[in-house]
Amino acid sequence: MVLIYMKRIFIAIKVNPEEELLRMFSSLKEVLGAENIKWVDPANIHLTLSFLGNTEEGRIKVLNSILKEECSGFGEFDFVLAGTGIFKNYWDPRVIWIGFRSSERLAMLYNIITEGLKLSGFEIEDRQFKPHITLGRIKSIKETEILKTVLERYRDHQFQKVHVSEVILFESILTQTGPIYKSLGSYNLTAGADL
């Protein structure tokens, strides 16, 4: 019997939170401290471009080639983190997120990576790209009105600009204390570009 070794992987843009975002995050955690929410470690904050889940080692090599090809020469760009919200709804909240001011370059990058993955036979979730940064996953909540009030406060708030110069392939290693994200490769957006 041949053992196939799998890694739980995803493609993302790393986000280094700045002071204003960290202050808001800290305020959220304080106000919602009594609720059953699994908060993201600020060191792990990222924007997922594609979650691929359990993937064979051999397929990761293929993925490496795709990302090198699609990212090379794409060019660096910026986007703005702005607004907060939840997935599902206030009656059944699941995820607290930070949103984005619309970024054409981000959408283009997502599209070329997704097309490259599909052409190479990777299974991609067939849903609209809704760029967001997850801050917390809600297990259960008692005070829905407090959640609503605190998120409404930041609904139109602009937090920070993010400069994107690379895409990273991460392995997510699940542990008792939360996931550990290990970089399996980074793909420079300017490499091979005509400067």
C-alpha cells in the first residue's frame, strides 16, 4: 500500500496589520470578550486568494510552477482595507471580517491565478470572489445587538493601505491552540517584468 502524503494548503496575500487596525481589533475583542469567538492571531492575518485544502505533495510542485508563471511580471499594487461586517447574518453570525475598497488589480490577480489552477485540473470553489480578512470565527453569541453595534461603528471606516509585492503559498497546520501557517513558497509579482 502506498501512503499519499497530503498538505492542507491555500494561496494568500500576507497583511501586516498597522496600528489603527490593531486598535480596532483589540477593541472588538474587549467588547465581545464574553462571547464564544475564535479570534485570528494578528500575526496570521492574510487575504485568501484560493483555499485548496488537502493536496498531494506531487500536485504542490505543479502548483509552484503555476504560481511562478502567473505572478511573474504581474506588477506590484496597493489596496485599501475598509469596513467591517459578518458572514451569514446577525441572526446566525459565523465570521467577522474586514472588507476592501474595490481593487481592479486584486480582482485581476485572483482571476489569472484561478484560471491557471482550473487549467491544471485543480478544483476551485465556484463562487464570486469576495475579498475579506477574517478576524474571528463565531462559535456562539448571546449579545447579537452588541455585535451589530460594534461592527456598525466601523462599517465605513478606512483602516490601512496594503502594498502587495508577492503571493504566498501556505500550509495550514492545525493545532490545539490554533492554526500555524507555514510558507511553502513566495512568488514575486515583479520578477521577470520589463522594468
